[in-house]
Amino acid sequence: MTPAPKEPVRLEIHAREPFADGHRFAGTGAYEVVTATAHYAVDPEAPAHRPVADLGLAPRDSTGAVRFSGDVEIYRPVEGGSRRLFFDWGNRGNKRAIQYFCDAPPTKRPRTLADAGNGYLMRRGYTIVFGAWQGDLLPGDGRLLLDLPVAVRDTEPVRGLTTAEFIVPEPTASLPLSRWTSTRSSPVSEAGQRTARLTRRRYPHSTPEEVPARTWRFARLQGGDAHGGVKGGDLQSRDVGVVPGRGDLHVDGGLQPGWIYELTYEAEAPLVLGLGHVAVRDLVSHLRHDPSQPAGPIEYAYGWGRSQTGRAIRDFIHHGFNEDLDGRRVFDGLLPHVSGAGRLDTGRFANLTVPGGQSYENHLNPADAFPFAYAETVDHLTGARDAIMKRASDPKVLHTQTSTEYWQRRGSLVHTTTDGQDLGFPPNVRGYLWSSSSHVASPVPEAPAKGVCNHLGNVVASSALFRAVLDALDVWVSHGVEPPASAVPTVADGTLVPMDVWARQFPAVPSALPPHGPNELYLVDRSAVPPVPDPARRYTVLVPAVDADGNETAGVRAPMVAAPLGTYTGWNTRGPGHGHGALHEFTGSTLPFAATEDERLITGDPRPSVRERYGDSAGYVTGIRAAAEDLVARRLLLEEDIERAVVSAADWSAPRHRVDLPWEGPWGPR
């Protein structure tokens, strides 16, 4: 074995600057931002690194170590704080923790007082750490970058077959092979340019048709706008050009909406993406235990990730990275949010930016693979036995998910057996469904839109729940106070049901196009490229039951769900020309109630009208307050968030909702 590096992490500090314009946060004081680069050195032969694919093919230095580096930003209380570290995994290189926990505007570079939002994390005295973990991101837009080695065999780049899927909302001339401009593509090999195959199909299960080879090539469009429309390619003309390249796909006439394109090709030069887990482990361990580190004294370490990075947390735990090289626990508590039942694919030619598998998009993403649950269970299709949580070094976990994860991310498998029986959680895990809310819920109020969908987006405000969850995790870890009991739907009480039961429960809302069913999951032969699913061998995916309004009965109901102005769903269906009827990405729906009884009767809406429910806007605000107070009593909302909920409810939660009752106008009741 290679001798362990003497210094697994070295922080190179570039700058220190005041945060939030030097504002002194109540109970904590001022903050500063430390910008640094973390330099990592890894023993590729250490047993702890066996889960890292292709690490044995990474270049080594003269000591036998594999070296790489990544961006770090530390927001630290100048006067000591609470000695608690809060790590944001950084969804696709973005800084999201302050945005979601503090109801702050989105920004890649939080620096001003406005960027601090309501200051929750700072008022609690957290040392907030953003550390790069995703190695396939490209520079730009302030993303956190991790510079990883490329796998090489006998001085030649590693090659192999891979696939890429393309779905566009409008005609698009060319796209990077990664499908995302922010993300490095696995380049096509020289031989692969001659053997690649492009197909298209209407739906994931449709029979694909070949796209003639003469109509597409590895190239990009130069000039014009992002979709190939001519807007002037240079200063002298309005010309465009097709530039050959090994990292892009160009289709004559453009890729078209309403089709799923799939490219199969021989790629080369894969990154060793699994080192992202090593980076998080070693950085947080360094900040906890090295007296020379710049974060200040740390007693407890917590971490949070949403969607992609929620999956990263589950993968991090499953592969044993919560134990550092000295056998110490890295994180005391973790908060994976909206991960669903997935983990990460960090294997050869993986693309970490690609979302988890959905009903229409990226349906066969390998990120969704057994085990799905935190508790130990048996895969009834293969006989395998495993769990996410299985080590003494595992952290405490509060797993939160929305309705969307049950519809699009196989979320029921987090707490059921693979054949759909109640399983629950191990003692160090709690789970919560944020009822009738959706995967992406902006902390800043916004008016909903339809986009390419049939319904307005889900408007449920849920960011206040983050603050209560983190407070609960902290007192659980630091004082042994049990968190609120898990609040998820179950088979036993009839709140977790198969699709046919849900379809009978859901009301006949005028103009609504409900889904055909949740995102299915089955065994897939991944030795084939493209992979081959076996629809006859399925895992059981269940969805939350709903009440007469169509809102979910189990879980944690945010005030807007407990006092609703419509039916809120975790699903939205695609409109004509865009995969009509299929589920759309991670988008939810708002199906507003009729404002009055007259409107309800003329539209045939079975749901009581707004006026019948609340009488006037004051009645609605009363309902919101009562719902918020109930959540506070159950430790699912902070007391400070009662008034925030009440203020947001003024004028019918505008701009999230628009309600115009005959006796109300801009000057109040009339």
C-alpha cells in the first residue's frame, strides 16, 4: 500500500472579507467570508477508497498519491459563533443553503446584507461551508469547481460506450454531449465518431427510430442564438457556421420538441468522479480537527443537500465516507432533501449534472439502484440485502421529501420494502413528507407559470420548514432531544396507496389532466449500452393518498396546504407537442379553487369555493395563523415563522395566488 499522505488536505487562503456589509447578527455578531482552495492528496490503495471507480487509473505523483483540488468558501462568525459547522454540498456548484434556510434571493456570491435574507443561519451562529464536490463542472457563473484527474490506462485515455439523452423545449441546433452548458462532456473518441448512433422516440417506452447519419454530426453551431436562430454571428455578417468538435451534437434542422433523442457513442477520458466524496470527507474532517484551519473551533458538524446533493448525501453515507481516515465520524447529522430513493452514479462516464431518473426524462438513470431505504431490507427481485445506514459511524439523518419525490423519484421506496410493504426508519433516522408541496419551492414569492405544462406550477411555500428541521437536528445531536416523530404516508393507515386507489380519490377538477401513474422502476440490464429494462420485474412505487380537495392527507402540511386556496400536487403533465400527458420533470401543479359558488357551479368543480371556505381574506389569514401555530406546537415550525406566514398570507398569498372576490378589491371589502 502507498504510504498515507502526511497532509490529506491543505487549505490555500486567497481572501478574507466582511459578509453582509459588516452587519452584526443578533446573538452572534459579524461574519467574514474566507475564500480558499483545498489541495487534496489521496492514497489510491487505501481500503476506504475502494468505492471510487477508476481511482487505480488516476495519475500518481512521486509519492504514489493522487492529487486534486477544489474551491472552498467559509462564512464564519468573527467572534466564535456556536461551534457548529453547516456544510452545503452545493447543487451543481451553486450556493443554496443561505437562500433556502434564510429566505434569501438566489446568488452565486453571497456578500451583501440582502443576500443574508432573514439571517437565520447567522443568528444561530453556524460556520457555513461551501466546498466543491462535483468534478465535471465547467468554469462560469461563480460555480464551485473541483479539478479532478482523468483515468488513463498505459498512457492512453480510457474508452468505452456510453449514452446521452436530449430533450428540448424548442428547436435547438446543437447541444454539448453533456446536455448542459455548465458541464464537461465526455468527448467522443476518434473511432466513435464513425460508429455512433442517434435515435429518437416519443415516450420512454416507445420504439426508437434511427436518425439518419447524414443529418447529424459531432459539431456545434457558431453564431446565432442558443437555439440556432440567426441573430448575427459576428460583427461583420449574420452568418453562422457548423464547427466540428468532439464534445457537441449538431442536428440539421435542429433537435425538435416532443422527442427523446438518445445518442450512443464511444467516449474517452472519464474523470474520477468518486473523488468528490473523498473531498467532502477530508475537508470537513480537516475543519473539525486541524487546529491550523481557518473556520474556528468546531464541536458539531451538519450537512445539507437538496435534489442532486440530497442523493449525494445518501451515496456518501452508503459507501462509508462518513468515517474519516482516523476512524472518526465526519458529520454528526445530515439533512438530505428531495433526493427521493436515489443515490449518485459516479461510475465511468457518469454525468453528475443529469437529474435523477424521471417518468419522461432520464428514465433509466443508474442513480436509482438498490438499496433505496435507510433500514436494511431485501431486494425481492434479486435477493440482495443492504441498507443506506449500516455502520457505527453513520450520522443522525432527517430525510425530507415532497409530493414530487413520490411521483417522480420513487420516494415511497425510502420507507417501504421493494415490494411495497411498510418498512419505516432505523433509530437514527426520521422521515418527513412535506405534503402537497413540490421539488422546487422558491423561498421568494413568485407568480406561477405553466411553461410547457398543462397546469400552473405548485406555489406552496415550504422554506420555513427547513429552519425547524435544522433546529430539531441540532438539539438531537447536541442534547439528545428526540426530533418530532416521522411523518410519512404508510400502507397500514391507508395513506400510501397504489395508483388505482389514488385515481379514485382524486377529484374531477375542471381542465385538469392527471398523470397516468408515478415514475416506475424495474430491473435494468446495464451490461448493455443502451441499458435494457425488464418491465416484467418491477419494484412497487406507491403515492400519498389525497382528501376530497386532492391534497395529501399524511405528512407535514405547510400552512398553505392546511388552509388551501387550491389543489396542490407534486406532479404536472406535459402539454401538447412536448410529450403530451407525461409527467414533467420535477414540476408540481396548482389547481385553484373557484372564487365563488357561482363559478364553482358553472365549471362543475366539486371542491368548495374560496368564499365558502373563508368568507373573506381575513378568514383566510385566520386559517393560516391557526395552521402555523399547530406546526409550532409539534416542533415542525419555529415560533418566529408564525408572523412570517401571516404576513405572507395578506391579499390571499399574492403573488403566489390571485383571488378576486366580488366584495373585495384593492381598498379592502366593499
